Amino acid sequence: MKIRENVVKIGLCSTALMAVAALFIVVAYVFFNGAGIINLNFLLESPYRFEYGGIFPQIIGSLCLVGICLFFAVPLGVASAIYLVEYAPDNIVTASVRFFVGCLAGIPSIVIGLFGLVFLVYRLGLGISMLSGGLTLGFMILPWTVRASEEAIKTVPHSYMEASLALGASKWQSIYGVILKSAYPGIITGILLGMGKAMGETAVVLLTAGSGLESFLPQSILDPVASLPVYIYMLATQGHTEASYSRAFGASLVLITMFLIISLFAMFLRNRYITRNSGF
């Protein structure tokens, strides 16, 4: 029995190491192929043609799209999770809602992009714009936000709610002041997962926000906007030169770095919040 346990342990450890190694291989390959092209001009100038200029509009555009996406999806997702956990009755309707939320999370992004193109761009008349792209990305990550927030809220002991109600707080005061504060780390983790998916999305942005090669900064949320994922896609598929591939790897490295910086900052805030509320 002990031998079998050791075999299982070694197998699981090897699998974990393989997953980490695969991540490091991908990041290292992108780094070695893209680091040489990164400089201030590459980061702060606008692009022109494939082999010249920088990616500043693409960086700003990606941040703006993710900002609109989170502004739409996070409040709606957290509010939906609160309702499902604390207010919704345990019946077939609630179970059906949870089922369809899970199904929505598995819909291919190209289908979500087509919905955004037909409904937001054409039917609502928003056009190819930052608003259309951000809202469509919000629809894409909404189920992730709902499920992550729901599971985070469920991990909070029910005794917290009972104690708060016993002290005279209303149910909403208990949810806002006790439950959400305790579930905050898990909710942040879910938001980060959704943000990573939105930041690296290509099909949705290409169909609703812009071509990725825009050399200007948007003046309003109804203007087309450039983005790093679409820019990388355009370089990789239409550049066909060594310079284009180098720029694609450089933009990829910038995209990875942006996500890591945002994630580390969010994790820092989460850990600081946990430490402060633990009394240390």
C-alpha cells in the first residue's frame, strides 16, 4: 500500500513539474525571441506598416478594453452570485440558471464575438468601437465571474451570517459587511482569471473593436481601438518577414508582462487585505 502511495505521489509531482516546465518554456521562448526588439521607441511610438514604429496605441487600447470589460462584468457577476447564494430559492429554476451559466463559460469566443458584431455593432449601432469590444469581452468573462464569486461566497461559514444577524444587522448589511469581505480573496482570484482571458482574446476584439493596427489613441469609447492580441495576430499571419515575427514576439512579451504586473498588484492588495483582517 505504501509503495502504491509513493508511486501516486511521484506521478502527481511529476505532472505538476511538467505543467510548470511547459509554462517556463513558453515564457522563455517568447522572451528570447522578443526581448531584443523592446526599447522606449517600441513602447512609446505608434506603428506604421508592419516593420516600423511602436505599440503604444495597442498597449493603451488593451488596457481600455479590459477596463470596460471589468466595469461591466464584475458588478453584474458579483451581484448575480450574491443572489444565487443568498436569495435564490433552491429549486429547478436556480439549478437551471447555474447550468446555463456554466454552459455560457464554454461557448467558443468566436461565437461571442459574432454576437457582439451583430447585436452591439450593427443592431444597437455602436459600431466597431472600444465600447462594443469591451462589452463583448464582458459577456465572455461574465460566467467566470459569476461562478468564481459564487464559490468564494459559499466558502464563508454560515455562522458569520448568523452572528451578524444576531447582532441586529440586516441581511444586506451582513452580506456587504461580513460575507463579501470574507469572500474578497476568492472573488479577486476569479476576476484575475477572467481578466487574463479578456486581455489575451483575439477573435472577439477583431470582430468588434478594431483591426489591431490603428496608429491613433481613441478619443471616445465609440472610436475603434487597437489591441495587442489582434496586433500580434496580424503580424504573425500577414507580416511574413523576420522583422514582423520579431515584433510579434516583442508585443507578446509586453502582453505577458502587463498581465503579470496587474496580477501581482491584485495579489498584493488581496494579501494585504487578508493580513489586515487577520490582525497581524
